[in-house]
Amino acid sequence: EAGVAQSPRYKIIEKRQSVAFWCNPISGHATLYWYQQILGQGPKLLIQFQNNGVVDDSQLPKDRFSAERLKGVDSTLKIQPAKLEDSAVYLCASGTHLYNEQFFGPGTRLTVL
Amino acid sequence: RKEVEQDPGPFNVPEGATVAFNCTYSNSASQSFFWYRQDCRKEPKLLMSVYSSGNEDGRFTAQLNRASQYISLLIRDSKLSDSATYLCVVNGGGGTASKLTFGTGTRLQVTL
């Protein structure tokens, strides 16, 4: 079974630039999550989707971050404009149900200079 | 108080030792609890779910104490390959809009 796919794996940009990350969840998984993991910390949930609807985006900095899952399958997370403090690993995860195990992708390591 | 708190460690233990990690959570309505393992520069992976009655998987035992709002993970006969960060994860409770909250993780280093 194919796992959660993410691209790119690494991205280096300058502050105030824009960046987008892509995630393809495990086939059939209804729930999809985006997390931000800063070095030395646990993952912090940014947004979670159930199919193509947003379940929770309370921790998403909406002035600069946006995410969509238009057809209920793959998803994109965008940062516009990026700040230095956005440097982190962005993890995508998917699951069959809100209360069940989440399967994580390899993450995208973002460096903002 | 943080939603999920863990001792960041590191815990340095010799091979064969028994080590225990604790994790406390603040939301008494939390419904689901998990331990995830994260290797250096890798993604988190589920180690085990934590059930009210406690559960065991080989050398790993997880316990839940709802009254005191803490979860524990016990690793017996530690192996070098157990070296990793162990993340305590709590489902926040509150219906369908629940979210998983991760602790900062406890780093374990098993040495020869």
C-alpha cells in the first residue's frame, strides 16, 4: 500500500516569498491533516479536513497560510508571504476517521532566509 | 498549563534497561490517547494506542490514568533500535471537531 506522498521534500526561500506544498493521502482516507513541526517541538496541527470540508483550522495563521482539498483527495498548503519563523517541517497525515491512527508523509523541510 | 506535557529528556539508558515515560494532559474530556515514535529527521509513526484498561505489545506497555490525567509508556529490555523521540498524543475531546495534540516528545538514547 502506498503511503502519504508529499512534495517537495526540501524548499529554501527568502522571507516575503510565497511557497506551496502538496500532499497526496493514502487512497480512501477521508481525513487529512497538515502539521507544522519546529525543531525540538512536537507537531502542531494547522488544519484538518474531513473529505473536502474543513473540520478545524483554529491554529492556522490565516493572514498568511491557506490550505485546500478541493476534490477530497490531495491537498495543498500555501504560505504567502513567508516569515523567518515559518522555517519548519510541514507534515501531512491522513486517516480513515478522526479518532483513528494517522499516517504521516515524509514532510517538507522549509528554510526561510 | 500546556495541553500535553512531557519531560523532553534525554533519557540515556544502557541496553537491557527498563525505562518509563510519563505524559500529562489538561483536557479531562479527551477521548483517545496514543504513543507515536519519531526517529531523527523522520516522520512520526504510531507505536501504540492507549486503552483505559492498559495494553501491552511485546516489550512496550502503555497505561492510562484518567483520574490523574496522565499516560505512561514502559519499555522493557531496551534495544539500541529503541533510540528515538516518543511523542505522547491526545485527542482533545469535544465531538467531531476534536484534534490530536502532540507533546514535545521525550528523547530516548539507548547505549551499549
